[in-house]
Amino acid sequence: MADARGRGRDVFIVCNNVEEMGGVQQWAHGLARLMSGRGHRVILVGITRAQVPHDFGGPYGEARPYKVEHLHETWTLPALPWRPRTFRARADVRARLRDGRRAAAVRRGAERLSELFAGARPGGVVIVAQVWAMEWVDLARTRGLRVVGMCHESYQASRRSSRYARVRELYAGADRMLALTAEDADAWARDGMANADHMPNALHVRPGSVPAEREPVVVCVGRLAHEKGVDLAIEAWAAIAERHPEWRLRLYGTGPREDDLRAQAARLGVAGSVEFAGVTADVPGALGRASVFALPSRQEGLPMALLEAMAAGLPAVAFDCAPGVRDLVADGRNGLLVRAGDTAAFAAELERLITDPALRARLGGEAPRAVRRFDPEAVLDRWEWLFGLLHRGLPPLTVPPPAAPRGATAPALGMDPVRDDRLDL
Amino acid sequence: MRVRPDVSVVVIAYNDAGRLPRAVRSALGQTLGGVEVVIVDDASTDGTGEAADRFAAAHPGRVRAVHLPENSGGCGRPRNTGVELARGDRVMFLDSDDVLDRHACLTMVAAAEETGADLVSGLCVRSHLGPKARETPWYPRLYRRRAVHDSVLDHPDLLYDTLSTNKCYRRDFLLDRGLRFVEDLHYEDLLFSAEAYLAADRIAVVPHRVYTWYVEADADRPSISNRRRELRNLADRLEIHRRIDRVFRAHGAADLKAAKDVKFVNHDLLLYLDDLRARDEEYRRRFLELARPYVAGLDPGTLAAARRLPAIAAYMVGRGDLEGAISAAEFARKKIPELRAELVEHEGRVYWGERHLRDGPGREILDVTALGIHARPLTELRPATTATALRRAGRRARLTGLVANPLGRVPAGARLRGEVELRDRRHRRRTVRFPAEFAHRGDAIEFRAGLDTARRVRPIGLVDPLWDARLIMRVNGDRLVLRIGLAGGGAGVTGVPLPVRPRLTRLAGTRLRPYETEAGNLSFVLEGGGLLTEPFKAALRALRHSPAFRRAWRGLRRAERSARSLRAALRRRLTARKTKIAVFNRVLSRLPVRKGTVVFESHLGKQYSDNPKYIYRELRRAGVPVRAYWSYEGSPKGFPKDAALVRRGSWAYFRALARAEFWIDNQGFPEGLRKRKATTYLQTWHGSAYKLMGFDQPALKNATRAEQQRFRRAVERYDCFLVRSAHDERTLVPGLGVTAELLPAGYPRNDPLVRGSGGDPELARELADLRRELGLDDGRTVVLYAPTFRGGPGGRPVARAGLPFDAARFAAELGGEQIMLVRPHYLCRTVVPRGLRHAVRAAGHIADVTPLLLLADVLVTDYSSVMFDYALLDRPMIFYTPPEPEPAPPPGRAWAPRGRESPGGYFDLAAHAPGPVVEDEDALFGALCNLDAVRDDYAGARHAFADRYGEHDQGTAAAAVVGRFFGKGARRG
């Protein structure tokens, strides 16, 4: 009986890539380490490899307690299956051949995955961290295993991207589909994903460590990309910077928009007070030195940077752009929420914090308490409860699902998707 | 091995061997492993029991089958039996014709374990089978988001979902609380659910779809809930309700009883009234006997709390007026309902008929002013139409009838045209129309039409036996499509058959016999006269019922359907805006530009108004030889006759745009159209800005890069942008991201405000007409109330808003000296109380606001940009800015956007306003009382305001624009 086995399950975490530096990778390695700590046998699987692998060693450089596998050394084929729309596209022989090669490669990868899965003891679980990887898992043999698909962004963000259709298609067959927050899970459920549930990210720093010295700095951590809204932070900053000459806006991170952002800061006359601090390996340290945290994002899932900032006792000003943000910040109690995109209000709230040390102390003091439920132990408990639920009782008999009658498809109770031209994986 | 399963699914079945396996498989195929199935066969006679036994044999330990010794006639006893046998920690019910979602049990158990709830409820979806297959969620508003309620008293709305099947119960909870279904009544669900809700210590709700309820299209095999027609059902339902009342009383839950009674009025009663029209006299009498005492026993507050039309229906039942009740029920349930009641007006309020106005609380209940029926466009109203006589003289026949004219909405002088239409019910495109004449007759409108069926109607015969009659009536161009009803059982109409010659000769029929449909409307059935016909038809019937023929027929129908849907898809594809825009960009815009063509558009084609109108008029006045196109959306009414009119979005529209030398509009031609260099785009804009615009708006700032680029590309098409002050250059230009040349000419629409109407006979005539139309000739002060756009949930305009002040009070206190014109934003609609029209009149239908500004002696607005225009007239202005109510969550979302907001204007209105800024009604009326003071106190502020925001408005804007682009040696773009 699966419950009796409780501890020591085989857990596969499948990502697009586990070697690149990125949020999902960090999360995957973190989770793998935590689950290993609870006695599970974790195998972290990347579909592809990175050219320059990032070192995801433990805090003290200790060895990884889990295995890492890759399905493909390189991936030069198209990312997605070929879906010709027009007659002309259908006649494209080269694309057809390329897609054939791609399909064969995916099958080879899936075969490799099946081999890995075959070594699993009963009660194993496959966690698919990104929807792109689901194509491989879908083809692989998962008999005896339970498959969980994850969505590391808000429902609205998925909806605006090409991932939306793929999530609906590929995750529909998963035993569970996990969003980051209950609100996002509800949105997916309303949209017809009857397997939607939620699982928060675990926080990897211990909340509540009070730093010794705070500098007059507003800090912002994130990739310098459009969806992270750093341009909005600079715009808001420009409205108040002049009145607070001793304060700085410090931006950690790098990204495609860095040049634009520098130009913007210069244009708005705040080049002197905006610091581009680049990538830091020591985020807790960077947060510990600052006085205020800003989250100017346009899209988010459950923002780890905000989570860590709150754990570090920083009062935050955040745009109300996703359920994940609302889930963390209770406006006026442990941080400040601003209508998404309202830079004037964002500036006003920043200024309120800058001029009111007592408010900073009150909100910052309350913040660590709010993120306690993201404590690794609590999150792990939830994972294990879910594993237990998925493996409870007899394995279901192999009965084909009832054939849906004509015209009866999953209801789309929401709006039509607004698709972005971009293609994110 | 666990001893107890997590969930026992109790599947009940009666004579349903065909569908039972589907249901059982859905329970066995759950993602949750520990599910057992208990099949309770209610003494079926068709092999259902055997099917159940086969499942039990195939899945020992997971499926059990029990057979009741005799049929129970309901769902109660089988379910009770199932619960007794269930071994799981939790119980779910499944009917043999429905299915569980694959994840239902897992979702339910997860929610139960997370919350510790006795009762978990998920979304049920009704799946309608048959040709019109579709899915409708059951009370989706209860299932928007997950929730936990410690008691149903915290959330009585839950009682709306009375199904027992989409829920998961802790088994011990059912046993401890003695919860059982009643076994001798139908609607056992209602009572069971009410008791379960009340008994549960904690209730969890999940938004997940857990249950699919299949609804059969053909009523051949009606399920229990489908047999509404039987009076016993009504008796049962009322008895169940009485028992529920007792349960509520026992729990001291008066609120719940009130909520349930409201639901009874809003929902249950309507269901019965809905198909009452087709029932006979005896049935109706019995219905009234049963329903009347129950309705009369409802608490007095119930009707006031229910929705208005259902309340009226219930009220009528209570008064014994079944006909009135049916009319109100029909009106409540249909999208474009037929208005059978005779609306009446008393002291400014509109009432649903005269009959019961003075009995008891009639006045309050029958008041339908707030529904705005009187203000609905005629096309959204279907006045009751009845045939009064069908007379035949030889081969010709004449149909006469009456169309109701509620509140005299069709004015005596209206131009009435139309026809009577006979339509083949199976092939709706086969219609025959007979011209009709119309005449006002008392309170109604009479129509007559000669039905020359013998010559004009040529049915094929046998395949097209049914022909529906409809009346098409055009009132001043508005097209009303009306079903023709029959009064008094069709006396004078149904006895008169019409001669007809089918194409399959007279063997197939000789006459169209009028009859009354279930809905009470006039239809015709093709009948044979000849002796040969009946045997011939019988033979055909026999053939039609042969399996081979039915197969062939079904195949044919399927082929026809798929051909039709293919055609429709192709048509949609070809006429889709996307296709048109692609063709525009790739093909049309390669056509040569036609010199001297101008395409005008105002507010996306909704109006002939604003700057484009005044530029157009100046062009005409100056005699510039241009070929002008005006784009219109909806109706071309009111657009200039000397221009070519193109419907926005039509091929003609895109063709005109592609070949035009000039585009002139005030908002934006369709996004995605690439404007070529040879075309000059003059963007006049529709007003200076108080509210944030474009990239200054949080929504656009927060948009994705692609959305922002789309906006930017649309604005980059402008070649010239009209500004009226430095304020525009500081706000609109950077906000929208205008890269075009700025033309500081002022607004052409404001020329008359600066110069007056003198010297412009056309405008003077327009003003005189308007004055007459609005009845402004009695010397009272004209107050123009022109608020700005009001967004509802999701940012869409409010469909029908009331006035944010008490119009009756205005009429009473100020109506003697003042008259108010109400002009909402052009995207919004405001209901102006009709009965107050001596003092408050709607002016929303007047496209162009400029003449209204000229007529108004004082302006009341909030943040509308008319403030900048009206200031030029140097007349008093009042700014009425009542605090806005909390926005409701947008549809489809459970949460309202939160977070702090900035005030959202380009300047501080209170500091700069050229008139008093008032926030409540008293202050508004106070200011209106003292207009002289407003005029004098704010004279300086007004001048400064006009100078500041109307810097370039010198009364010569139209001439300047025309000179710039169309004058001699004008530079183009």
C-alpha cells in the first residue's frame, strides 16, 4: 500500500533545462534538495543541456543529494511541433521533413525518459515543471507513476502567451495540474481544467533575520525585461528622486532591455540616482542592505524576489499584477499594493515609505510573518500530502474514459485567449 | 490494503441499460484510486440489472450491485439504499444517465481534507444533447472560486444549487445526522440538499467541474425532472417546499426561508408558467388551485426581494390572473421578449398593466420603471401582435390583426411599412412575403395583408408541412420582427383554410390550415383534401419509419448540416475583419489613390458629429470639389445625404479607405490597417484631456510589449494632429505618442461656439429643429447634464445606468424654471424617467453635442471634455462629481482589481474648475438655484479656463484645416 511506503518515493522533476540560470531551475534544484532531505529519491531531468552550465551547488558547495539527467545533449530542431495553417504552409516539404526529424528526436528523448521511469519503484511521481517538457513525458511510459504538471506563472500571464493553448492541451491528461496560488488554480478550473490545484514555491531563506545596517536604497531584483516592468520603476522614481537626493534606486539583474533602461534613466534625469548593480549571487545580502523593496512587474507568478524581500523584513511596494502578489502582500499590513501600471500611485507609495521610517518598520516587521507559510517544511508537507492522495487506494483500473458525446467539449467559461506573438517556453 | 475506500459512488439506475456503463466507467476511471461503486437498480425491466451484475462480477471489491425488489418511482429509495451499503469515508451520487469528471473524486477528497468540510460541492455542467449540443454550467456564480463556509447561514446563496449529485458527503455525517431522501415525493433533492446544507458543520465549494448532467433533446423519454407538465410534480414540489420551510423553522433560519422563497419566485414558478400557455383550461384551473394558496402564503417581503418580472408573475398568480402571470413569466425568460402587458403610466412611473394596480401592494410590485422598458429601442421590444380575423373570398384571403403600441412608442405620424411572412419551419430561408398595410387604431396598430397563397406559396409537399406566420413591421426604418399570436383560442382565424398548390401535386395537400402553436402563435399546416392523399401519406409514413430510410435520411441531414457549417465557416473566414485587413494591406492599398477622395469617420462610425462633421461642412460650404465618404456603424440615419455612406467594416469601407487621399477622423481607423504615404491622415481627436490618455493610462503602461506596439503603430499613422492649446501638447501628444505634425488650429466643432450660429443658416436651422424636437421653447433655463464615460465591470460601458441624482426632486424643485437635457457619453446609455419629461429629457440620441451646447444655458458635467468646449461660451458650469461606488468584480473573475490608485487626471479639477465642484445632490441643486451667483463668482475663472484650454479656438478652425489641406497650393501631409 502506497501510504505505508510514505517516505522514500521516486520523484522525477522534469524541466526544459536544469543547467541554465533561471527562476525555474533554481526552484527545481531547491525542491530536489528539499525532497532528498525527506528521504525521497529525486532525479532531476532536463530535456536539453545548457552551453555553459550554472552551478546549482548547495549553500556551502556540498555535493548534490540527487541525480541529474539529460535527454538531449543539444536541441537545434524547432522548439514546437509544426502546425501548418495555410495550404501553402502544408505544401512546405522542408518543414515537413524537419518536423519528422523533430518527432523522431522527441521519441528518442521520450524513450530515454521511459528508461529512467522504468527504474522507479511503485508510488513514484513525475513533476513536469514546464509545459514544453510535457510533450516528452506524454510520450514516455508512465505506468505506475502519477504525473503532475506545473505552471510557474499566473493564469493571466499564460493566457496572454502561446503557452495557454499548450497548457490546456498537454496538461489536460495530467493527474494534477498545479498553479502557484489558489486564485490561479481557480481560474484554471473555471476555464475547464478539472485537475487544477495549487502548490506554492518554497522559500529558501529563513524569515525574520534582522539586518544590522540599512542603506537609503530602494531595491528591485529581476531580469531587465519588459514583463518585469523596471521601466515603470524608473518612471516612478523620476517623479520623486529630486526630493530625496540621498536615496538610490538599485536594480539587480541583467537582461535585454538594459540599454533602453539606462537611456530612460538618463532622459528622465535620474541617471545619478539609479544604480545598475548587475547580477548578484548574494540576493539575501543585497536585500538586507536596502530599506525598501519595489516590485514593478507587469506579469508574475509567485515572485520569489518579493518572497525573499519580505522574509528579509523589507517593506515592499508592488503592482497588483497577479494573484501571486496579492497572495503575499496584504495592503497596508505587510506591504503596499498599487493598481497595476499606475506609476503615479507607485511613486506616491514609495515616497510614503521613504519619508516614514515608522511605517517602514511596521510593514517590514510584519512581512516575515506573512511568508512563513512558504517555509520549506510546510511546502514539503503539502507535496507529500499530494503524493499520498495521488497514490491512495488501488491503482485505477484501465478503463477507457467515457466517450464524450458529440458536441460536448470542455467548457471554456472564460474569455477568449489574448495571444501574444512571442513564443515563450 | 486499506479497509475502507475513500469515496463510495452511489449510481442509481432505472431502465437505463444503455447509459449505465458510461456512468459506471466514469466512476471507475477516477484519478483517485480508492473509489468503490454501488449500483442500485430500481427494479428495472430492461437488462439494467444484468448490466450492473456484469460490472460487479468484472470488478470484485470495487463494484457492488443491488436490486430493489420493486420499483420505487423516484430517486429517494435507491439513493438511501446506496448510502446504507456504502463503505467509503465519503459518498457521492451519480445518476445512470450522467457522468463524473475524471478528477471529481480527487478534487472533492482533496478539498475535504484541506478544509475538514462535511460537504464539498463542485460545479455541475448541463450538457444538452441533440442537434443543438451545448453546455451550460449550473449556477456558475456560486462556483467562481473556492470557498469554505462554516455554516450555510453565512452564504445562503448556496441554496440555489439544490442538486444532490455534484456534492461529496462525509458518510458518517449523513448517518449521524440521519440525512435521508424522502421516498414518496419527487424533488427529493431539494429537501435533502436543504437539510444537508443546514446540518453541515463546514461546507467547501470548489470551482472545478465535477459532474456532467446530460440533457436529452427529445422529450420521448422524459426523465423525472423533465416531467414538469404533470400536476403531480407541482403538488410534490409545493409539498417539498412546505417541508423545507419546516426544516428552516426548526433551525431558526428565517433568512434562509426568505432566500428560498425568493428563489421559488425567481426560478421554480417561472418553469411552470413557461409551458402553461399550451395547456388546456382544465389544467390551468388545477394549476391555479395548487399554486395560488402557496403563493398567497409567501411572506410579504418575498415579492419585493425577487426580481421584478418573476415577482409580477407570482403576484398575478396570487390574484388568480393566470394570463397576466404567463405574460410576465415569458417576458422574464426571453431575450427579446414579447410585450403582452399593456404598460401604463402614472405620475411619472411606468406600471405593468392597469388591472391589479390598486389591489394590495400592486403599485409597488408592478412598478417597472427601473427596467427601462419604456426606453428600450423599439427593435429590442416585441409588442404583442394578434391576428383578429382571417377572411377568405374565393382564392384570396385577408389577414387582419392588431399590434400593441406600449406607451404610444409608435407615434401617430410614424411611417409604417411591412409585410406578413410565411416561413417553412424546417427550411427557414424559404419564405413568402405579402405586403401589409398599417393604421393606428385606438391604442394599437392594425395591420392587414392579402394572403394570395394559391399563387404565391408553393410548398413542395410532404417534406414541408409547417409554415409559421410572422409580421415584419418597419417603424421609421426600425425593423421589428413579430410572431403573430392568436387571441381567444384563435376564433375567427383557425377555421379558415387557405388554398395552396404543392409542387408534388394535390396528392400532397390542397390547403394550409391555420392552427395555434404551443406558444400560442399562428402557424399553418399543409393538409390534403383528396381521397388519394391519406393512403399515400400513410404509405410514405410507413416508408419514413423504415430503418433503411431513416438511416439514409439521417445521413442526408448530416451531410447537409456539415455542408452548411462549412459554408458558414468559409463565409465567416472571408468576411472576418482579419481577412479584410490582410486584403487591405496586401491588395487594396496597391490600387491607385483617387485624388480628392476623403473618408470621414466620427467616434468609430457611431455618429455624424464632432470635428469631422464641421470640416466636412466647411468643405461643402467652400465648394471644394471632393468625393466624400462617411463611415457609419449600425444605421446610416442622420448621416449626410450628399456623401457616399459606407458601413464601417464592410468591403466598401476598406475599399474607400484604401483609395482615399485623406482620412479624417477623431478616434482611430481600424488598428492593423497600414496607411500608405500617398494618403494623408488628419487626426482631429475628440476633445482635450482631463482623464489620462494612452501611455499615461495604467492599463496601457501595464500592457504587453506587443499590445503597446500595436497602439504605437496605430498612432504613428497620423500625419497631422489637431491641437487647441499648449495643454494638448503637454498631455495628449506625449500621452498618445503622437509623432505627426501638430496643427494648432483649434477644433472645427468649436467654431460655432466662438462665433455663434449667426451667418450659418444651416446651423441655425439645425438649432431650430432641435429646439422644437426637444420642446425648449417655453423660456425655461436649459440645463445640459453631460457626464463622461462610466465604466462598469471589466471596463465596459454601463449598459443602463440611472441618474446619479433624484430626477423627481429636480422636477419638483426646479422644474418650474429649468429643464434638464441628459446626454450620457456616447458609449453609455442612461435611463431617463419617462414620466418626468416635462422637466428631464433624454438627449442621448442626438449625435452632435455642439448644437446642444449652444442651446444649453448651463452645463452640469463631471470630467467630460465638453467642459473645455463649453467654457468658450462663457456660461455657468457646475461640476457634479458624486463618489463612485465600489466596482463589482468583472464577469468571469472572482476578484475586483485592488491596489491603491492615483486620482487619474491631468490636473486638479477642484483647483482649476471654472465653476463649483459639488459632490452631493443638495449642493448640486443649491448651485442650480443660484445660477447668477455661479455666473458672477466664476467669471474670472471661466475666462482663464477658456484662454488656457481653448488658446487656438478662434472660430476659424474649419477654414484653417480646409485651407491647409484643400486650399490652393496646399501642402499635402
